[in-house]
Amino acid sequence: EAKAGVDQGRTEIFKSETEQLIHSCEWFKQEYPGRGMRPLIVHPATVLAHEAVFPSDGRVVTQAVLAGFSDAVRSLAVAFAMRPASEITEKLIHEQLQANSLLFDRCWASAKKITP
């Protein structure tokens, strides 16, 4: 869930926003039974409003996390742009993903846990 219209100075994630994320998670489970997923919300806040409930395994992607991700993707692109296509192998791709912290578990770890 990306919350594009949220004031960047807001300090809480509202109940309506967490309900929308939970609804999306339920839809995913119905549409893709047996498939794994990780709930993410793109939002400036990392604190829940009093009445809001958030998935226990969910994370928030803040502006700072998004900027770091963008920088990492840019560095990855530069690393490949400086090489001839014939040199770009699966091993090199994996090495560059790892070097730029773009493997899934590292990306997931950079997203923020929610503060109840």
C-alpha cells in the first residue's frame, strides 16, 4: 500500500490506512493461495494511531528508506552501465545485488517495524 496523499509531517498511521493494508493482504491470500507475501506500507509515519491494527509481520517504508533504496538501485544501474553486456553474468548480478543491499532480506530489513 502506498499512501501518496499523506502529509509528510504526519506522525501516525491511521486505522483506515491499516485496514486497507489488511484488506489487501486478505485479497492476496485469496488470489494466490499458498504464496508468501510481506505486508508493506509506504508512509511517513512509523507509529500507529491508538485504534489502528497492523499486521505483526508488516513494515513501513519511510521517505528515508525509499531514498536509500533509490540510491542503491542507481548504484546498481551504474555498475552495469560501465560494463559490456557480455560481462554481465548471473554471478555478477548477484554480487552487485548483494553489494548494494538489494537482496530481498536486506531490503526487508531496512523497512521500519511499527511502533504500537
